[in-house]
Amino acid sequence: MAYVLEARDLVKAFKGKQAVDGVDLVVRAGERVALLGANGAGKTTTLLMVLGVVTPDSGTVEINGYRLPKHRSEAMVEVGFTAGYLPLPDRLRVMEVLRVFGDIYNVPDAEQAARGGLARFGISHLADEMANELSSGQRTLVSIVKAAMHRPKLLVLDEPTASLDPDVAHRARSGLEQVCDEFGTALLVTSHNMSEVERICDRVVFLSHGKVVADGPAPEVAAQFGRNNLEEVFLHLATEESL
């Protein structure tokens, strides 16, 4: 199975402090992978290098065969991205927001794609709502719809279900599963919600002190550390990170 994302031996230091130290991160077509770690583990820096926002001191990143940074524009056409902290345009209705982003990505029928995305996440009733009047959970779901409209090869989500009510989190999970299954989209998720990760992802990659310390299915990773579940692994590594 081909790699959609292939990042090898990534290294990045800030002001003499090593943030990422030799990280390998690969995601195969259609795979659902979680990038996990406590604050300071190197997770955010790794994600920013994968997206081409930060240039690694050494190492390589390829997305669907396109090498960054030289071919970043071509690579990013294959990527969808959103995060809980990114706002939506305030003075547009939801359908207007989605049509604009669909046009940016040259989606053949942006309105049809938008309506299909809203239905997939169970929020068709929000089509005519003003973006600035949505609840935080509704904004999150609309943002995921926006990021997936162009059927990206890789969908990158930074804390997609943080602070969501259980019913909204369920809609997010269900919609993401449909996106992956229907379009063959690969998923790369960062999260502090270990139960959500176990439900969504096939594989987890744990970082600690800028290095990969575990990579595999959730049960295998838990067993590697002699723990019962991912939450216990996370707490164990977070304690080590603070030492």
C-alpha cells in the first residue's frame, strides 16, 4: 500500500533546544493514524513540518509523492486541514463558506459537495445559518466538512473533538469514518482524548522528548508499556515528559 505521507528522520531545534529528534512518520492510503504526546513532546512541531509551515533542520517530507518544501503547493492540494482553534468567516452563511472553499480547491460542483458533506456529518440544517451564530461544536463539524470537501488524500485534524459534547463527538467520528471509507482518505489526528483515538484510529504514534517511542495499533502500544489502555500510556509518558 502506497504512502500518502512519508516523513523521515525529521529534526528541528529552536534556540538550541531539540524539539524533534529523528522522527519517522508514515501514513498509508486510507489509514487512520493518531500522533500523540504530552505538551512539549514534539507533536505540534512535527505536524507543522508535515504541513510545510515549518522547515525541518534535516529530514524529508513527501505527501503523495511531492517533496516539501519545493513542491509544497502541489502537495497541499492533496491535503485537508482544520483545527479546533481555527475560526470560520463571521459574516457568511455556512453554505457560502463551503462554496468559497470549494471554489478555491476547484471542486467541480461545490454546492453539491457542500450539501453532501453537511449530510455526512448530520448538520444539513445548518446550511443557511450564519457562521458567527454557530455553537463551538457546530463550528467544529462545519470546519471538518470544509477541510474534506475536495476529497483530499490526507486529512489532518488537530484536536478535532476537543471539548465537544458526546453527541457532537459522535457525529464527528461517524462523519470521518464515512469520509475515509467513501473517498479512501487517510487521516492524521492529534488529540488528548485517548478514548476518541481508540475509536477512530487504526494506529497510534507516541512522541516523547522529540522521539517516537511507540508506533502500532492501540492494544499493542498499551501492552508495550504494560498498561491497560492509551490513557494510561499517555499519563505515563506525560509524567516522564515533565521530568
